[in-house]
Amino acid sequence: MQQLLPAWPLLAAFLIASLVLAVTPGPAVFYIVTRTLAQGRAAGLASMAGVALGNLGNAFGASLGLAALFAVSSVAFMVVKYAGAAYLVYLGLIALRPTGNTAAPVQLEATGLRTTFRDGLVVALFNPKTTIFFAAFLPQFMRPDASTVSQSMVLGCLFVAIAALTDTGYVLAAGAFAPLLARLRGARNLGRYLKAGAFIGLGIFTAASGARSAK
């Protein structure tokens, strides 16, 4: 297992970046919170579980795609790292733009927990941007001398686990402090800047450390 994880400084950077990216509000978070407000904590937790499973599927899909790519060319690893760094910076710049009414409350019909779980799974699993994100994010922390599939799956599981924990926190908070969520605009703007800073900082860090990771 130790060979499938990066060295501690890089692992710490991965954990911090994952936590920042997971805790800042995004479409999945607002979907989960909306479900919680509309149907209660049980529905929110069911949505969170569906989203987590969908994200895990995307992480595994990205892992298989990366493995196939790296098997074709020995330089593909570095190409993906630099391309991923540029893409993460691009995501950071996009995150700085106002999102309009993306986080506006959505009226949802009451549904059973099984249907709510399925909806969360579909929302996450069939979002191609999630797979692209994993394909850009995970290689930044992978060793070129170890199994690509195993490394990316382990890192993907860690990221999904962190996101599931933070999403659970959002569900519990939404259930307890529902009246306060109407005044979330300021927190939403702060989250936007944190998310943008995390993407851009990670992209710069990746580009700077790319030569060191090559062997």
C-alpha cells in the first residue's frame, strides 16, 4: 500500500487539496443540500451516497483510461501531468467567474430513498467533467514507477471518501440550520475564491514539480 501512495509531502498536499476542493460548494453539494432541505436528512444522506458512488465510478473510469494511455507512450505521463496542470489552472480561472443563480434553491418532488440515491448516482456518474477532473487531478500525485491503475484507484478512493465526509457535514448542517441557508450568498462567494485558489495553486505546483517527478 505504501508504494501506491506518494511520499508524505506530496500526500499531505493531496489531502489538503482534496479537502479544500471537497468542502467548497459545487453543483453536487447544492444538489445534496437541496435534497436535504426538501426531504430531510435521510434523503440528503441517500443523495450523498449516490453521488459518492458515482464519483467513485468516474475515478475508476479515469484510472483505466490513464493506464491505457501511459502504456502506449513512456512520455505520456509527463504530457498528462502538464496538460492536467494547465486544465486545473483553467478550472481555477473559470471558478472565479460569478455563477449567477447556480445555487438557487430548486423545488424537488418528494421521492423514496431508493429513487433519491439513484438520482444522486446518475447526477455524478454521467457528468463527464468529473471524469476529466480525475484524469487531470490524480496524476499530479502518482509515482511513474508504480502501477497507474492501482495508484489512481487508491487516490480516487481517498478523494471520494474525503468528499463523502464533507458532504455528510453539509447534510447535517442543512438539517440543523436550514433557516440560515437563505443567507448563504457571502459563504458561496468565499467558497468560489477558495476553490479557484486551490485549482490554480495546484496547477502551478504541478508544473513546478513535474521535472522532479520524471524518472
